Amino acid sequence: MLLPDFGISYSQNSTPVLRGIRLAPTAVQGLIVAATELALRNSFIYFVLFNDAFQSHVLNWLCNTESFEGTHRRTLLVATGDGKCKTIERLWGNDVKCVEMAIRTRQFITDMDWGSKPYFDFMNLRTFLWLTLAKADINFVSIEADATWFRDPYQLFEAAFSSPKYDIYSPMNSYQQVGVSKACSPLLVKPSPAVVSALTEMLLGCEEKRFGNDMIALNAICKSRYANVSCRGFEYEEFGDGAWFTLSDEYRAKRVTPYVLNNNYIIGNDRKENRQVLFAIVNKAKIIQILQKSYGFWFVLDNGVCNDTALSNILNG
């Protein structure tokens, strides 16, 4: 299989180079093959990119969405490191497709704080893979696994893919910075020449530091209608963000529960987990303490098994 022409440089041994990130051709090919197989069985796929430190969020999301019919069967998990897919396969069998990029760089193993160079490099890799999927003509929704899914958004996404009017859909930010009204997850992408051009501009613009990050780049190409790409924002009531956590219980009770609640506006994996955790099990001096924490959006136990009680409280409560 030939690698797509992404408009970026290749080394003499045909290994794609993404500003210092070396991707084995077989890894990119494996991604395309896996995505194509899923796309043949589904009208669109879910795409999740994660590093070693983020695997706990992926396991939590898999538990969260297990009861949503067809969600796992259309999901492509992409791990940057080695061995992470084995853990997922051990826990979930063939229910979920997982591929590994085998990027051997330390910066992609540990926790990456928002705003750090490793974080921006990781986001550029994600944009590169979005472009890969678009070039392969695959309908996809890119999601972040630290989000909580209260309701299945499948019908909402299916309706968006069926509409010919827009190429890209994304949520609205509650904090409206100048020129940055759209967020990047979930990002619904319908492949077209315009989308390929727009994603190429996003990638190159971030690589060349013309855009501060991928979210700024997305907003810029949508606002300017770069290459005639058309964008639409999901309603805030459909996809909430980190500001939801700051609302009073009384105010939240008056609002419609969103399909998906993103866990943003907070930096660090540990802090993200702590905001979601229902029970944290701490082993100190052979004493197991169960600590009640936060909002109860953590659905996986330390051994990877789903906490059905926590799930029932959120999905059926």
C-alpha cells in the first residue's frame, strides 16, 4: 500500500517525518487498513488517539460507553506506545479495534500538560492522523477519552453525516475567547477535497507556528472558510465542557443533560481523574481506604474491570 501524499517531507527511507516525530510506514499503513475495515462495516468511525499516560482514561471511556449499542464496534483506538493494545485486547477482546504507532519518544509516554511542547507535538500528530483518515475517504468522529458520555450521540452524528451542507462539526466553547469559539472534540469530519486542504493547512500552520495550537487553527480555517470548507458548531446543550463542573447543582438540574461532557479547562491527568473519580482506592500500610470524591464519573477499577454500580448511578440515575 502506498502512503498518501500529505504535503510534508519524507526521509530517504520513506519514513514520514513530522517535525522530529518519526512514523514507521507500516504504522501508518496499519492505521489506514484498520480504519478502512471499520468503515466498511459502519457509516462512520470513532477515532481516539492516546499515549501511555492516558490509557486509564481510555479504559474508563470503554466502560462508560459499553452499553451504547455499536459504539465499540465502530471505534478505532490508536496508541502511540508499545504494548497498550494488548491490555485493551485482554480486557475487551475483539470488541474494540486498537492499533499502535510505536513512537519511541519519551515525551509521548508521560503526562503532558496543556501548553507544553510535548502536548503541542501530540496535537500535531493527531491532526496528521485526521488528515490520513480524510485522504483515505473515511467518515470519522475524533473524540477524547477523558469525556463522560451521558447519552449515546450516535443519532446526532448520523444526522450530521447525512446532511450535505457542512464538512466539519465541532462543539462550542463556553469561554468565548476572541476567534476561538469552536473546540476540537468531538470533531466530526466528512472527507472532501476541501477538508483535505483545510486539514493540511491546519497541520502546516501549526508546524510553522502560524497558529498557536490546533484549536486556534480549526477556528481560523472555519472562520475564513479556507478552501471553501464549511463548518458548523454543535449546540452547547449537546456537548458540554469543563465549565459545567463549576455550575451549581441547582443550575445544572434546570439544564438538559448533555450527550457528552468534556473534561477540559483543567491541566494534568491526575487532576482530570480526580474530578471524575467516584471511589479512589488507596493502599497505605495495608489499609484500604475508600474515599468519596467529586462527581462520580470514574467507571473502571484498578484491575481494568468496569464498576457497574458507578455506571448505573450515572446512566440510570
